[in-house]
Amino acid sequence: MNKFYITTPIYYVNSHPHLGHLYTTLIADAVARYKRQRGFDTFFLTGTDEHGLNIERAAEKNGLPVKQHVDNIVNEFKAAFAPYRLTNDHWVRTTDDYHKRAVQELWRRAQANGHIYKGKYEGWYCANCNEFYSENDAVTGEDGTPICPTHDRPLDRVAEESYFFKLSEFQNRLLELYEKNPNFIRPETRRNEVMSFVRGGLNDLSISRVSVKWGIPVPEDPDHTMYVWFDALSNYITAIGFGNDQFGGEEHFNQYWPADLQLVGKDILRFHTVYWPAFLMAAGIEPPRTVFAHGMWLSGGRKMSKTLGNVIDLAVLQKHFTTDAVRYFCLREMVFGHDGDFTYETLLERVNAGLANGLGNLASRTLTMVGRYCDGVVPAPGQANADLTARSSEVRDAVKQAVAQFDREFDEYNFSRALEAAWSAIERVDKFLSDAKPWNLAKNAEGRGSLESVLHTATEALRHLAVLLVPALPNATQAIWEQLGEAGKASEVAPSALEWGQSTGKRIGEVKPIFPKLDKQKVMDEIKQEEAAGQAARTEENKAPQAQPPAETTSASAAAEAASEPAATPSYITIDDFAKVELRVGQILTAERIPKADKLLKFTIDLGEAEPRQILAGIAQYYEPEKLIGRKVIVVANLAPRKMRGLESQGMILAASIGEEGRPVLAGFLEEAPNGAKLK
Ligand code: MSP
């Protein structure tokens, strides 16, 4: 029996599940269902990536032990995915013991083969962030010293002991892998990108940290914690029995490895096509067969992200759309490999057009007529007139061609084209019914043969489509299957096993609508309200001390600093301490970007003084300067002036810091407040 091993990325538990995560998982699920239905011995893996500094920090912010924090988020992922009844064979967690042991084994092998060495990692380090910054990420200060983009302080040049992976030695072997296996990286455009990156030369990779604790210890040197990608990428082999006894261990591993398809978003392609095969080669393990990078769902033209606040909430999605509708939309709307813009309006239109008016309508009109004109028993093809006989066999051929085309496209992971092929058959049968007008044929006895021929053809087409569309619409196709009077599971019938005509004589089941039509206006109104409520709830959640850190009112640029304060023990200040801070109402007179500083905006602000002040704030990634002119803000007026990028900042603007990434939201007033008024 042919095997098929398919994986999704393992999702970071430093963020809540959203449509982006569900997307990759649904596509993988559709492929797994497709392969199983066609007789492949399939293993489908998904899971969660639970180590690293960010996760340690997020737990700290929530005031929870790290394991409890990650358990909570993992449960959230599982709950959000549950309605989709995914057919994954396992959910890997990088905090599971079998994974940890096996990653250490992988490390040992790579080290024994001479691909790991101990050295010194030198870089620009921020003690507040506890993190190294590349010169590109840091802001350059006046004297040329890089400055922490979060804390506005000079970075320290620090060297720490680290293990390195000799990635530089793998350049030729990787290029050979790409050349010999054109399908290793798909689609083609991505393959070219990665090849030119690797041709440019590779540096050795630092793969351990002494400053990070939440992770897997390096074997025989537990002061070092493994770099997250070494740990995370290994899940694809540890979960199926490499270096442990999962599912029986080695035998199971050899049965499924190398993976046939590793799905990833294009954001993490390089890790999967450069680091991953190199780690495997270093340990003497074969690389996977195909890594396929899909595009990103955009929302409002931008990548969905928590920071931008434009993620699609799975709870809202699930409330209004069946899981099949979401699957259909994901497979059909996004050309696999390209980006796609998500809007609820488009989703509603596609669901109404393709499912309610398309497949759903074909099923209900066909089955209703079998009920009405043939006592609920699928007729054998009757003696039709020559024209109808010819048209019936054309429809049969068109359906058979669509079935073959669907498989050809699906095998190439062209999901949207596969569905187009199926829908061209649906339209064809629909037109056949509309032209043949069985309701007229039923009016007199002479039409009987033609009527039976038409309904036989339409029912057979529907039966073939129900089996064909199992991977895309598992629930709806099963419902159609049962309404057709068929026993068992449509998912257990291979399309190639169907023969035209087998439904003759079957008594159909109760006919019920499969995809009721959605009222676009009504659903949109409800969604808008729910999204607004969700946003408000999230803001509230940010304020609740146990659940999330307080939504700090702090300078936008120092947001992360305050956010990393542990929430456990409140430390109070006196009223006198507070009185030392002079807060005043200011009005933005001018606002502009600063050349070569991506994060800073320069303002002049009227504080009711003789001269307006020049103030800088690190909010350029979140606000358009032009839109801020005239806005009232709160300014810390007695902060010692300081220089950033050679420009003096004479105060600080206050903003709430939202979420772990510290998205700034400027503080302001609902009522008129004169410039310069003091806040108490
Ligand atoms: N933990 C790493 C992956 C390690 S794999 C060994 C990670 N996690 S993540 O939670 O950030 O998930 C990234 C993946 O989620 C993307 O590669 C993609 O599969 C999916 N998506 C996240 N946002 C997405 C969109 N907006 N659109 C489509 N898929 C997206 O990176």
C-alpha cells in the first residue's frame, strides 16, 4: 500500500488561534482525506510549538507557570479546531517528553558527525529585552551605536557561549538537493528564491542560548538551551517515532519518513528548506519529499496579525458558517501558493453562489423530483428520445472528465482548479435539467421514458460528485450520500470504484436542504456587531490582572519594558511619587516621519507654552502621521530631554500598549480639554 505522510507547521502558543492557523490545517486535512479515500496509508500530523523566550515572557505576563500557560493556549487551539473534526493522527507538543528525548538524540547524531561545535556568539544585546538584535533591527544612535528599538537605550556588545551548526558546509549539498529534486520546494517561484539565497552563501547558525531557560537542554551541557527552530523542526520526525518509542518507534518512523508533503506558510519557508534539510543531512536522515509554501490570508490588504488587530476570529466564523463552507472557501478562493484577501462579504457570496445555489440546489432539485415523480426510487434510464439520449451521455462523459480532472489538479495541489472542475460538472447537470424540463415530461405518459432517463442521469451525476467532493465537503457529501439512499460512508468509497448506473433501484432518503441560503445583509450586520464586541472583550481581557497584564498606560516606545514586569506582586507608589510626573494636555501641530527610522515619528506639540515642543515617539508602524494632526494627546511634560537619532525629544506621549507585541493606542479625551491643562 502506498503511504502518505503530511504535516502542518506547529503553531506558536504565544498567540491565539486564528484563520491563518486554521487555513493550513484545513488544507492538510483535505489532502489527508483525499489520499485516504484513494487508498493511501496516510499519516497526518499537526501540533504546537511551545518553547522559547517569548512564550516564557507571555506566561510571566499572565502570572502563570509556563507549563500551565502553554497548556491553556494548546487547549484553546484544540477547541477552536474541534468543530472541523480534523483527521490528524497525532497532535505533537514540543513540551512532550518523547519529543525532548528525540531532539536530544538528533543533536547527538549531528554532533557525533562533526556538524555542531561550541563557539562564541557575539552580537548587540538589550538587557531589558534579554535579546540580541541584528544591526538591521536596531536603530542607530548619534555616535553610531545601535539602540534598542523597544527601549531606546544603547545596546551592549555582548559575547556569549553558544553551540553552532555548520550550516556553511551544507551549501553545495543543499543546492544539489534542490537541483535533483525539483519538487522539493514548491511552488517554482519559491524554489528559485531559496536557491538564489543559498547560492549567496550560508553562515553557521547559533543553535543554543545560555540566556533562555524554557526549552530543551543541550545534551551533556544543560546550561545551554536549544535554539527554538532546532527543537521545533524536529517535531516532524519525533512525532512518528524517531529516537523514541512513539507508535512503536523506529519501524513506524521508517514506514512514514520521508514526509511526502510538508505544508508551510511562505513566512517560514526558509527554515523548512534550508535549515531543516541541513539538520537532517547532518544526522544522516533523508530530507522530506516536498515542502509547499502557501500564501497568506490578508485582511484589509495586510497580513493578518494580532498587532494590526485584523485577525479573523474563529468564533465569529464558526457561528455563521458551516465548517464545510469555511473549507470550501479556503480551498476555492485562495489560489494555493498565492496570497488572498479575506472578507466576510466574499465568503457569503461564494457560499451562496457555489454551495446554496450550486451543489445544494442541484441535490435538492434532483432528489425532490425522484421523490415526486418516481416514488422515491432512482429510475433506470428509460427509453428517451434520441436527442435526450445523446445529451444524457454527454453529461455522463462531462462528469467523468470532471472527476479525472479533479484528481489531476488535486494531485498537483491546485485545489481551486480541482473545485472548478467539479463545479463545471455541477453547472452542466444543472443546465441539462433546466433544458430537459423533467416537470413538463412528467405531465404525460409519453414523456415517461425521457423523464426517467433525465433523472437517472442527474442522480448518477450527483452520486459521483458526492464521492468526489468528500475531501472538500466531508459533512455535506455524507448528507447527500445518505439522501441518495446509500449506506456507509462516502469517504470510504474511492471515486475510481464508482460505476455509472449503480444507483438504479435505490430508495432515496429524506430530502433536506444541504446548504440553506444566507441572508447577506443580516449576517453582515451580526458579524459587525460581534467583531466589535470581540474587540471590546479583548481590550477588557487585557485589563484583567489574572488573565493578561494590565493595559499599561505608558510611553509607546517604553511599552514592552513595562509589559515585562511580573504581575504577581503589586508594588505601590505614593501620591507624592505620582505627583512627580507632570502630565499635560497637548495638541499635535505637525507630525512627520524621520528618514531611515522606521519606527519613530517626529511631532511638534502645543502644550499651552510660548513655543510648541518637539517630541519623538516610536509609533510610526501603527499611525499615519498626517492623520494625527490636530489630535489631543497626553504628554509627560517634565521628562528630561533626550536625543534619538540626533533629534531632541522634549517629552513623551502616552499610549496604551496592547497585547504582547505592545501595539500603541494613543491616550486622549472624549470631551474638550484645553492645551496645557494638567492631569491629576
Ligand atoms: N512555530 C512556528 C512554526 C514552526 S514549524 C516547525 C510558527 N508558528 S506560527 O504560529 O506563527 O504559525 C505560522 C504558520 O501559521 C504559517 O506558516 C501558516 O501556516 C499559518 N499562518 C499564520 N498566519 C497566516 C495567514 N495570515 N495566512 C495563512 N496562513 C497563516 O511560525
